[in-house]
Amino acid sequence: MPLASRSYSYGLRDLTVAFAFTISVKLVVTSVICIPVYRSIHETFVPVSFCPKRKAVPISQSPLLQLRIHHHLVNPTTVATYNLKVNGKIRRVDVDPATPLLWVLRDHLDLSGTKYGCGVAQCGACTVHLDGTAVRSCQLPVSVVGKGAVTTIEGLAATAGSASLHPVQKAWLDHDVAQCGYCQAGQIMSAASLLNTTPNPSDADIEAAMSSNICRCGTYLRIKDAIKSAAKK
């Protein structure tokens, strides 16, 4: 084989080996360092306002609720019967006590308005009311609900004495808030919970209450305007 051909052959082989080695190193670095770091950050932090700044916040502010969740998760049984008060009606379900409320609502009670987003209580798509307070149903075991009153997006209007729409839902339509719409049930439930406790919220109140509800379409300004409109009604 001519010298030039041998040199070209060796150069191509060396280049292939170097490329394969570089890819292998990148894959190792990604799996060993980058993914665990990203996962740790994602599970620890949630957005604090409508800007990308983030700070650590607990999934639940209630130590008692945290204790009850821990107790039921470390002392599981197979299947139990629960009589849940959902949207003003008693609904019986036979499920594993550790089943998140989200899946009880969607799979057992056919209430699909509550959405699955992240599964770690960080995006707000699964928000429902438990005794009038916004909670993340994807991380709330059904065994923790007890005798609490659960309200989903399907039953929200009835809590305001309306047969059609809740004032927040009407404001959402007036301001044309929804784009893709996937997160909007959770957004509306969080907004309604805010107005239950703070009838005339300031901008700071709205940002604090809605900070954990993520909208990929970026409709945050319309959401804020809609909440202000609903507060006036």
C-alpha cells in the first residue's frame, strides 16, 4: 500500500476512535454529574413569581399534613374503601391508600378536568381544593383526605352558587386567558382559592399565590388581569 494511502487510513481510524472516545466521555459526564444535579434542582426548587427567579419552598406548609402523608406511605395496605366528599357528593372508591388523589379523581371518578403535569407538585396543573384550600393532588395520598371536602374544576361553579360558571372562570373568558389550556384548570383553582382568603388581592398577593402554577404559553399577565377582574365581582 502506498505511503499516502496508509497515512490516510491511519488518520481516519484515529479520528473515528477519538470521536467515539469523546462521545463516551460526554455520556458518562451527563449521566454521572448533569442528570443528578438537574434532578436535584428540579425537585427542590419552584418558580417564585412570574419571572424565572426560583427559591426552595416546601410542597405543603402544614407539618401535620406532612406527618399524615409520611405515616400512610410507610404503613401501606393493599386496598381500602374511602367515602370521599367530592363536589358536594359522597363518592365511594376502593383503592390503595397511597394512591394520589389525582388518579382517584381521573381514573376512578371520571373527573378528568384535573390534569397531570409534573407529578412532583411543582407545576400546579393538578390543583384542587381541600376544604377550600388549594392543594396539589398529584402528591396527596387519598388516605390523607379523610372527611375533607374536595372540589375540582368541575364543581367550582357550585361553590359560588352558580349553575354555569364561577366568577374566576367568567373572568378567564373575558380576558381570553387560555392558549393551549392544559394548565388552566389548575390556574383557575389556585386563583379561586386566593380570592376565598384575599377578596381584594394586590399584585404581590397574586404573584405569591400563583407563583407555583406554571404556564408554558406565558399567559401570566392575562392571568393577573383576570384575577383582578374576578375580585371586583
